[in-house]
Amino acid sequence: MDPIVSKLTTTDVRAYNEKGYLTPIDVMSSHEAQKFCANYYRVQKENDADLTLILRSKPHLVFPWLFNLVKDPAVTDPVSSILGPNLLAWGTSFFTKPANEPGFVSWHQDANYWGLEPHDVLTAWIAFTPSLRENGCMRILPGSHLKGSLEHKDTFSKDNLLTRGQEISVEVDEKEAKDIILSPGQMSLHHVSIVHGSDPNTSSVDRIGFAIRYISTHVKQNGGRTSATLAKGTDEYNHFDLEPSPESELDTKSKNYREKALKRQHEILYRGAR
């Protein structure tokens, strides 16, 4: 990608720590975002159920264009301003809402389900299309990351884009929520403990976002050992197996590695779920 200088200022970092999120941050041009979007649609046109699942969990392990994005300084430099110079990408996922479809994300906290300690963890959410109120942009409760862990319940709702349909059990005051509006090529950062969700896409414009879950290298996975991608710096802690870059798009070796890596991760994440 064309270089974008995006180191955060001390004011930016202070705002993130107080509110639990920071937005918007420019990471690529709208033209470059269109290229990523075109790649996404190209893969989707295969109409393959396995490919659909791949796009939801660690697709960067089989698509070089995503693996490179995970490590791109335009993304990792702002993240390292918050988490430190040494970063792992613990997971990646596309969050897509086709036009005029009922898919939504319930109010939840990621920290309750990922089993990562300490909570030096954040999500970089990169927009490949406009992310607007009308097409179901992410919504956040500022400062909610400071309230600790809230009680959740699994709903397994049909239209919920979360795997378990997890949602907080306490009532949310919608008037307190902030819409995370992004143009193609921009990203937001949000803390692993912040309460967030999103409404259905009621517009004629698809919403396509790519989420990267970054962690400081000193973070540990509770309940077992999993894998992560070294995104920036060095890993002196060895808490995770380091993931290899894909040799080519959807090559057999990379697909097999991804499947085994996800099996180990899911055994931990879905322990106790129906």
C-alpha cells in the first residue's frame, strides 16, 4: 500500500484509554480499499460454503493480500502506539452485511469469550466500503471498557452475526451509543472490553469490514496454547505458536494449517457452549 503516516499522538492515546475506542484513522486510499473489496467479491462469487467459513475466521492465513495487510505499518503503527512495539494478530474476520438483510450484532464484550489475559487486546476494524448508520455501522458505548466484565447470555439467534449470538444481560441505553462512521480505507480501534454491537443493514449499500484482533506479545491464552501471527516487532514470550505466511492463495498447505489452528482455538473458545 502507499505509505500513510499514522502514528498516534499522546492525545489520541489518552482519548483511547478514556473512551475505549479511537476513530477514524486513515490506513489506505479509497482506491486501495476498492481493490480489497474487489478481492472479497471475487472470492464470494465462488459461492463455496467452505470459502464463506474461511472468510469468517483467520482468512489471512490463506490469502496473501490479507496477511500483508495484517502486518502493514499503516495499520500496526497506530496499534503499537497503544499496545507497544511487539504485536501479534490473534485472529482476523470479515464482518459483512449485504444490502437490505437482517443480520445484526448484539451488544457484547469480546473479552468475555476470547480467554486472553491481560486485556492488552484491541480490534482494528478496517472499512472496505462505507460504514454508515444506514448500512449497519458498528456502535459503541464510550467508557464501558472501564466497567469490568458484564454478564452475558448465549442466544444463538438466527440473524446474529456472532457465532454464539452472545449478548450482555443488562439493558443498554441506546442514547449513549456512538456510531462508528468510516469511509473506505479508514479504520477504528476498540478495546477488547468495550460494549459494542450493530444494527441490520437497511440500505442498498453492502457493508464490508475486516477485523484484525491484535494483542501485545506478553498476553496469554487461558485454557491452552493456540497460534497467532507476528505482526510487528519480536516475540520474546513464546506464548503462541507463530503462524506462517501463505505460500499462495488458498494453497493446500496453508489451508491445512489454518484448519488445525482453528480447531485448537475453537476447543478453547467454545468450551461450555451448546
